[in-house]
Amino acid sequence: MKQWQNFSKGFFKENAVFVMLLGMCPTLAVTNSAINGLGMGLATTFVLMMSNIVISLIKNLIPNKVRIPTFIVVIAAFVTVVDLVMAGYAPALHEQLGIFIPLIVVNCVVLGRAEAFASKNNVVSSFFDGLGMGLGFAMALTMLGAIREMLGNYSIFGWKFINHDGILVFILSPGAFIALGFLIAFVNKVTKKV
């Protein structure tokens, strides 16, 4: 039951994008399409899960003075794995996401979960926390990307449903802020925070 709570809180209760407003750089930068949002979200989910597992395993071996640098090295190792695998097996997506893949290392969602949860809990709880927070992040990025793509290109996951140009502002940076603002308001309304 505790693992379910660790897993489910990442979707709405502690969602990094909609509630805690963390990870805004990749959220706003790469979500001009649903596939980019999904790709970045899944990459971050993998890094969150794996780094949470490793940090939970080695937490008692890390001296307090080098705790944060150690977390960053662990996270960087898994980001390197994601970067190389994506470059080899999904080069088009890798090119679209660009510099934002290596920047997962300093994403406050990943480092925050390592510090706040994985360094204080067991391996199983840390795995489910990483999985839930990562999938919640992926859901938020995919939703934002889908909305921007539908309004900006009249397409979803690359499939064009109206054969005209979309509303350009939603593909550009201001559209990210506008769409994110409306999504946050909607999530707050649904979860009765407004």
C-alpha cells in the first residue's frame, strides 16, 4: 500500500509541473509536440527510477560532505546512458531534444527526489517514487506538448487532422507559457485547489 502511495503522488498530488512547478526549462522548451514531451518525460522517468535505486542502495556509504556531488555523479551516469541509447535508436528525437537531454543531470525534479526521498528510504519505495514522479512528469509534458501541437499545427503525434496552418503562437515560446498556465489552472480546478 505504501508503494502505491509513493507511485501515485507524482501524478497530481506532487506533480512536478502542475503542482511544484519544477523542471520548467525542459517543460517549456521541448513541448512543442506531443512526441517530444513524451520522449523527454520517458527519458527523465528512466533517470529518476535508476538514480533513486542506486542512491537508496549507497545512501549509508556516502559521507555527508559529498552527498550532493555524489548524487549528481550517479544521475549523470544514467543520463549518459539515456543520451547514448537515444542517439543510437531514436536519432530524430535525440536531435529534437538536443541539449535538454544532458540537462536532465541538473533537473531539480531528479536531484530533488534523490535528496528528499531516495536518500532516506529503502530501494523498493525509492523505485516506486521514481517511477510515479517520472510518469507524472511524462504525463504533464505529453499533455502540454499535445495541446501545443494540436493548436499550433492541427496535428497530434505528427498526424495532421486539419489540412491548414495552425495558430503559430502555440508552437513558439509564448505558446508554452499560455498553454502551461491554462493547464495549471485546469489541474487546480479539478483537484479543487482554486
